[in-house]
Amino acid sequence: MLAGIRAAACSDGMNDLSSPSRATELHQRLVDALERDGSIRTPAVAVAFRAVPRHPFLPGVPLDLVYRDEAIPTKRRDGVAISSSSQPAAMAIMLEQLDVRPGHRVLEIGAGTGYNAALLAHLAGADGAVVTVDLDADIAAAARSHLATIGLGPERVRVVKGDGGLGYPDAAPYDRIALTVGAWDVAPAWHEQLAPGGRLLLPLWFRGAQKTVAFEPTGAPDGAHLASVSVSSCAFMRLRGTFAGPEAYVTLGPDPGLAISSEDRAQVDAAELYALLTGPGRDHPVPVHLAPRDVWQGLGLWLALRQPGFCTVSADGEMARHPAVADFFGSPDAYRFTMGLVGEAALCLLAYQADRSRVVDPAAHPFPLASRSFGSDDRLAELLIAEIAAWDAAGRPTDERLRVRAYPLPTPRAPAADEIAIDKRWTRLIVAWDDGSPGASSAGAND
């Protein structure tokens, strides 16, 4: 158990410190579910999750919501969530990828509520140390306060207000560096502050698709670079500050919560796209059935690497029930995402052909899909269907089969025939599926 943790109880309604037995019951039930679904795989991560409750980090939130396997937004700006308590399953998967050991020095970029930092502190043990950095003073102060309520002071977890893109050189080097925000590129400081034999974990953007990549440094045989040891699916809020990426994230319509994300800024006209989304759509049946997990654990990356018009559309808060946004990821009542292709005066999105409300396990159940076309041109919808068929014919390559190398720029490193090169601001990513599945038609193109 984490030394110094103090019990923090709460009620069945609001989190008001009055019913420790209910909090404990819901807490342990959540961890049981994370073990059953494979998000938690190792004893160390299981023990950390059982030792560190979530509710002290979400004061005022109803217990039943706190202990759902859902992300909970905690700060919004202009109607868009910019900080949250991440989905517990996503946190568990990332902690498994990070592999924190007792005695490790850990840097976290994105303090959030402080909950993940507490889990990291448990894994690093009394001889380890955690530094967590956040851009906003109020977020850092709240995380510091939450950590103090369970007995974690600055000697175990140091909370710093700062730009996470700069890391935190005062306590470097680190055995582990983890980002809990999506990054467009690998900032030089993260590589430079990583100890020899260390591991860097970050949700990384690949032309619009976000994947959590665990990197380790290597110097052979083709020069110093970072090489992936694991890849998983994710959906994290973007890194803010000086090192934020250039991808287009555009809100749509007069009400906050509806947005499109695309790496091709030239294709994003907010007024035009909102008019398309609120107009009639035409459904074109997709010839293969897919479960939502197929969409996010394979197809999305395939589309992002092959089609420059790849986009995601999200609906958050009051807009979460927008009829154009199918819930391929998220919570139907709070937020949801779908994906598709965007072009000049045209948009198509993945949708369901029928109501899934009676499906027992909709996340895993293969379902008939449609390519829903908005606007007068159906060519994007036909292209989306063709790409889905190509992905299916290639054996449905998944994120877990992806291999990524990150080389500092400038570099003469060129991709092989079955590899894809993506130039970022500071790094060139070389991407391939480990079975030689065909890559992007635009291999070698810059972002």
C-alpha cells in the first residue's frame, strides 16, 4: 500500500466524505472490471489501482460517476474540455506500457487532477520520485491539494506549473517520462531528459490519428533514435503551450461542444462544415461489418496514413447526442467521436446502419456500417468505403502491430519500401506494420 495514504470517504450522491464503505465498494468494483477486461495485466498496476482511490481527486462529483470507466472533464475553455480525469482503463493501459519500477524517477506532463501522479508515486515507491507539470496554475494547485488529502506531499510528488514541452530539467534525468496529453511531435527536451535505458510514453499524432507509443532510446544499427516497444489506442486532449501542434481543431456551430480535427487546415471551413452536418446525409452501406474497437484500433490509423483528408468529429457535453456523430468512442451521454474524410465542400463520416441500443456488448459487436455523405458530392463516401475494403483485405492491421522509430531532424534517414515517413517539427517518424502490410500511398510526404 502507498505509505501515507489517508482514507477519503464520500457519499452515494455527491462526493461529501460521509460514506467510506460505498466509496470502497465502487472503487474495488471498478478495479475488478479493469482486471477482467485486460486493461490491468500486472500485479503492480493492480495493487496501485486498489491502493489509490479516485474520488479524492474529483471532489463534488457523484460517486457513481467517479467510479465509472469514463473520462471526466474538469476544466473547459470556450465550451471545449482542456483538462480531465482520464478514463481509468486508458490510464491502466498506459501504466502497463510505462512499466514504472520501485526507485524510478518519473516525469509526468499534464497534472490533471493529480490522480495519475498518485498512481505513479505508488509504483515508484518510497525510494522513487514523481514530478508532474501543468501549464495552468489553477490545475497545478488543485492537483497539489488533492494529493495532499491522501498524504502525498512534495517529497513524493512535486507539482510544477510550467510548459510541459520543456520538461523539468531541475530533476532530470528521468527513468520514465509520460504524457497524459496528446502531442503532435516528440519535443527535444523529453528525449534529452530521459535517462539511458529509460522509457518515454506519449499519445502521439499520426496525421490526425492519435496512438499512445512507448519509446526507448537506441543507438544501433542506424543512428541514435527512439524505437517503439508498444503501441495502443487512445484519445487524449491536446498539449497546450509553446509546443502545441499545428493540427486544425475547429469548433462548429453556435453551441459549444461540436468540433472537427484534421491535419489539413485548407479543408476546414467551420461555417461550411456546420452547414453540411446540419443538412441531409446519404448513407452508403459499407460491405464489411466492424465493431467500434476495430475502428479505433486499426482502421483509423490506416485512414490517417493513407488519406490526407482524414478527420475526426467530436461531440461533447450538450452536443453529445448530435445525430451526425456516431459513438464509436466515448460515452453516448457525455462525449462521442467518429471519423471520416473531409474535402472541399464535402464531408463523409462513419455511421451505423441501424440502432445498436439492444446489442449486449456494442463495443465488441461487429455491426453494419454506413459511409454517411454530406453535401452534393459522394466521391468521398465511395473513397472511404474503398479504404475500408483495402484495410480488410490487408488483414485488418492493428495498432498493436505498428512499429515506430523517431529520428531527430535533420536526418538523412529514408523509409524502406514498406515504411511511411512523417516529418514533424523536430523528428522524422518512420512507421510500418510489423507484418509488412501496405502503407500509405504518400510515403515520404511531409505533414
